[in-house]
Amino acid sequence: MERRDFLVSLAAGGIAGVCVDLVLFPLDTFKTRLQSPQGFYHAGGFRGIYAGVPSTAVGSFPNAAAFFVTYEYGKVFLSSGSSSYLSPVTHMAAASLGEVVACLIRVPSEVIKQRAQVSPSSTTYQMLANTLRQEGFRGLYRGYKSTVLREIPFSVVQFPLWEFLKDLWTWKQGHVVDSWQSAVCGAFAGGCAAAVTTPLDVAKTRIMLAQTGSSTARGNVLFALHSIWKSQGIAGLFAGVVPRMTAISLGGFIFLGVYDKACKVLLQFSLPISSSS
């Protein structure tokens, strides 16, 4: 992977991440409050739907940039010398690596964001200060394992499906898909992945919002899933599935469409520079 491609993936991924997170933040707030153990209205209802947005704004660019740089590097490294029939496996592995790296940035931002979303009267800074005072630096990474366990299956579904749909559309029309077509493929792939992984998302939310010192706060995903199943059944495991699917379908449209468009625009700007050097 050339230095130019590295910088393009870095910038395009960051731009895409900021766009999707800020545009869809209210839907994410509703989803978090629906999944909260205290219930939707006690967690804030329709009030303060942008509570926690500073945390997202700070974390979005480096989080998405880290994912796409790792994903693109992973595809190049893993596909060298391998058969084209193994492309889906390559995309799965590259996306998984991307999520492991990106979650190092995403999880602290997510912890503060979700706690602010269910306590709209508190500021993002207050939530950060309270977390560090009560739990220390480790508190910012509460739910890291559950987030990775949610994101890897999600990406294993979304990215191979996105790449497959783009290749299929390219083959059908005889030329490479446009950015809006890539966005449509991203929306469909994201919605499918969101539906399948909702129980893991609910478990992650419960772990992050659990009272310090409780059994759920220890971060055991299976324990969290079992507790939700016992208390709320299948409905509890799929709490927030509609806003999650809606948000992630829209998110896939914006995120992957903006990434595709930004890559093309940035490559156009960088070509004259690279050719003259």
C-alpha cells in the first residue's frame, strides 16, 4: 500500500466517520435509551437528544480513520498470492482487524457518550470526570470486549456483503459503481448486519451502563445476555432493533458512500502531485 493510498484512506475514513456519527446521533440516543436498564423515559426520553455529542465528535475521525487504514492494509496484505475465491474471507479478516484497532479509540468515546445519553442533565466533561474518579482509566474501557465481540460479527457480515454487492452491480452494468451506488450497497449491508447483531449491542450497552461493582459491570457478555433473556426474553435481546437498523442502514449509506466519494476526490487531487514528484 503506497503512502498516498494510506493518506487517502486515513482522510476519507475520518471524514466519513464524522459525517455519519453527527448526522445520526439522535437515532443513536433513542436506541441507547431503549436499551437502558432504567427504561426509555427514565433515561431521558425525547429530551437532550444530542447529550454526549462532544465525545462522539472527538472520537469519530480517529476511530473511522484507524478502521479504514487497517481494513485497506489488511485487504492488500491478506490477498497477496491468494485466490479470488477467498475474497470474502479476506474481507472478513481485514474488517475484523480493523475493528480491533478502531475499538481502542471508539470504546472510551462510546462509554462517555452512552452515559451522557442516559443522563442528559450532566455534561460530557462531568461524565468523563466521574468515570475517571470512580473507576480510573480502566473505566473508559469497560465494555471493550463486548464492543469488539459485537463489532467483529457486524463487520464480518457488513463488509463482505458490501464488497459483493458492489462487484455484482459493477458486473451487471459493465463499469465500476458510482458513489451513490456504493452507498445503496452499504445501506443494505448495514441493515442486515444490524439486525443480526442487535443482542450483542444490547449486552454491550447494559455492560457500559451497569452500576460500578455489579455483576454486569464485569463485562461478561454471556452473563449479560443471559440476564437480559431471563428478565425480558427475546424482546429484551432485540430492544432498539428498529432504530438500530434504521440508523445503521442510513449510516451505511452515508458512511460507505462518503468514504467511496472522498477516496475518489482525494485520489484526483493527489494524482498530479504524485506524478510530478
